[in-house]
Amino acid sequence: MTVIPPLEVTDLTTTFVSRRRRTEVVRGVSFTIGRGETMMLLGESGSGKSVTARSIMRLYGSSAELGGSVRVAGQELVGLAEPKLRAIRGGQIALVPQDPTGALDPLRRIGSQLAEVLAVHGVERVKTAAHRRAEELLAMVGIPDPKRVAGSYPHELSGGMRQRAVIAIAVSCDPQVLIADEPTTALDVTVQAQILELLAELQQRLGMAVLMVTHDVGVAADFGGRVGVMYAGRLVEEGPASEVLSSPRHPYTEGLLDSLPMPGAARGSLRSIVGSPPPVGAFPAGCAFAPRCPHVRPSCRYDDPLLVTIAHDRVAACPVVNTERVVA
Ligand SMILES: Nc1ncnc2c1ncn2[C@@H]1O[C@H](COP(=O)(O)OP(=O)(O)OP(=O)(O)O)[C@@H](O)[C@H]1O
Ligand code: SF4
Ligand SMILES: [Mg+2]
């Protein structure tokens, strides 16, 4: 029997279209997440992590053209009509955004917002039962006094409690896929670890496939699972987080890890990647990392490196470094 994965993304492209120009931002991203598995998308600011996440949710409407395929539990989302999408979004696939404040209606109590999501997706149509379930969900995400929080407005809660409420809404319909886009960066440092812990716990409990976007290598290492490293709208390396982060096989991943402070290193002694990523709409020909790469060869400026298997369960898009390693 073939097992249908909760999320299967194949050759996804996202091109923003306006009257004056077309800008390709995501350029052929593929990955699969199984039940109860995690994939982290890691990369510098502007590499296309959020656009990938939001494209999977089909949140851009007519402002972007999508290519390739996004299947949620076997259902194709690219090209799916909006009414059908609305049932899947928030139901089978849900998003936890970076800033919980923007995700909540400031004028409505938390409990009503949760109850409405349950009603819209047909999980709990009877009002009293929906409110009871809302309180259960708030308790499940570690809110100590769910009754009070259900009766509160978003501004009456701390940032951490607001993000817990957003997570409760996201998991309320028992989604197959949860996408979390930098879910802790808007929060105090002390709260960040708690929210990551909560997401990991819910993932285990509910068996969701989780796609987590981060630019923080520490978060990727802590959360585990698989990691996909993005650069200029492409995945340049992908594999188990424990392996990719300890022995990177793409020069960009190496550079990202080198830019981390190492225990015992003198302040200011960090090595980091020279230069900055290419702007969207002006990606160089060949390997987009070539202008910054310490291993660059003349051929890198015109040969577009493909993502190829470089070890068991690992792929990378740099033939130069990986050929050298095979030969060595
Ligand atoms: N709606 C849009 N229209 C046109 N370009 C966009 C749009 N949204 C994002 N972009 C561009 O796409 C590129 C990738 O943006 P994205 O938000 O995915 O980056 P990111 O990897 O999530 O970075 P960060 O770590 O800063 O969140 C950026 O250059 C951004 O300016
Ligand atoms: S293909 Fe060339 S430029 Fe690109 S990462 Fe590899 S060595 Fe560097
Ligand atoms: Mg982002």
C-alpha cells in the first residue's frame, strides 16, 4: 500500500506579477514531509523561505503565479479554486505566522475566534460545544487559565499567550500539515524556547507534518528533523538536520554555520559570508552563490548546479565541492 505523505512539494515556483514586471522569487523547490516529521527551511533574509511557506498555503491569490505542484494529503492545491482552498486552509493545512498580533482579530474575544474556526470547518457547529472545545484547546496549548483567556481580547494577553492562542487556532481542526513561519522571533527570548517546545509536543501528540521556517541555525538544530537550506529562491542542500548542520556539503551552508559564534571564540572573530545575497529579479546566471563563494570556479558562472544525491538521504547543489570530496 502506498502511503500518501501529508505534504509533497514538487518543483514549486512563485513569480510575482505586476503590470510592469514579473519577478521569480521561488525557483523550483521540492521536498516531502511525512506524518509526524519536521522540515526546517533555513536561510538568510530574503532567500524565499516565507514566500515558499505562503505559496504552499496559496496565500498570494492573483498577485503571484505558481508553478509545479503542492499536494496536501494527495490533494493538489496549485490551480485549485478558492472555495475548495478555503476548506483545506485552516482545516488540513494551517499557518502559525511570525507575529501573533496580526493573526488575531483585535475586536473579538479569543474564545469566539476559536469557536468560529471550529464552526467554519464543521468541527463543532453547536455554539456551546464550540466554546467548550475552544477552552479545551487553550488548555492543550499550555494556557493555565483557559476560561479567562477565552473571554479575553488579544491586547489583554502577553505576546507568548497570544502566540499560544494562535497555535490553538491553527491546530483546532486537527491539520495534517502545520506551517510555522519564524513563530518565535517576535517574542521575548525566555518565551521562545517554550513555544518551540509546545510545537514539538503538539507535533508528537497530533502526528502533524511540520514545516518550520527560520533564519536561526540554533532553532533548526534544536528542533531536529530535516533541514532544507535556501539561497536565492532555491534549496541548495537538504537532509537530516543532525548531519547537514554538523557536516555541511554546500559552501553556502558552510558559510552560514561559520557565521555562528562558537563556544570559546573571541568576540569579533566570527567568519561570515562576504557580500550579500543577490536581489530578486537579478539572480546571476549559473550558481547564484558564485559571487560570494570561496570555492568558485569559472564554470560556476554559467553551469546551473542541480540538486543531486551526495550521500544517503542527502542532496546538495554544488558539484565542485562534492566532486572534490568524492575524489579525496
Ligand atoms: N508580495 C511580494 N511581491 C513581490 N516580492 C515579494 C513579495 N513578498 C516577498 N517578496 C520578495 O521575495 C523575496 C523573498 O522574500 P521572503 O519573505 O520569502 O524572504 P525570507 O527568506 O522569508 O526572509 P526573512 O528571513 O527576512 O523573513 C524578497 O526579496 C522579498 O522582497
Ligand atoms: S557551484 Fe561553484 S559557486 Fe556554487 S557553491 Fe559550488 S563551488 Fe560555489
Ligand atoms: Mg520570512
